[in-house]
Amino acid sequence: QVQLVESGGGLVQPGGSLRLDCAASGFTFSRYAMSWYRQAPGKERELVASITAISRSTSYADTVKGRFTISRDNAKNTVYLQMDSLKPDDTAVYYCKARIMGSDYWGQGTQVAVSS
């Protein structure tokens, strides 16, 4: 079965960096686009970044453009989110998502807290 496991969250000071990993299994990872979403307390889940399967084209929410970088390693079945220049507004639970054959699959999420 499809499984997505996020890791790498934690507490970081404003201006700091974190890298989130999402390890995928149960499907042919290299064939599907992957995305990172986040959900802050009291807010709707929002798309942060996406990366396509083959060309590895990327797209970002305006709020993170220039600070976050999404990448993937198809040999390791892993998608990454490098987060730099973190702000308190980046505090949220971060989820990775795979859309496979019209269905969305989510990980359990990893908490990121940006605070001094």
C-alpha cells in the first residue's frame, strides 16, 4: 500500500533552516508528481511546493518563493523540502502528498515551529 513518511520537523529560530524529508513506498515513485502542503492552527491546508515526475519542474506558493526549495531523489524514493530564512508564519504541520491515478495520498505530517 502507498505509504508516505515525513521527517525533519522541529523548533527553529526565525531566520533558520530545516530540511524535511518524505520517504515514499508502495508505488512507482518516479512516475508521479509530489507536493508539500502545510496547515497552520485554525487555517486551511495550503499548497507549498510541487515537483513533477520526469522533468522535475517545480512550483511554489508566493509566500515561500525564494526561501524554500523542493527536490526529489527517484533512486531513494524521497522528496525533500529545504526551508531557509524561516519566519514565524511558516509554523505549521507539513505534509507530503502523492496524487496517484486520481487519488490523493498523504503522510502523517511533521511539525515545524519557528519561534525565538
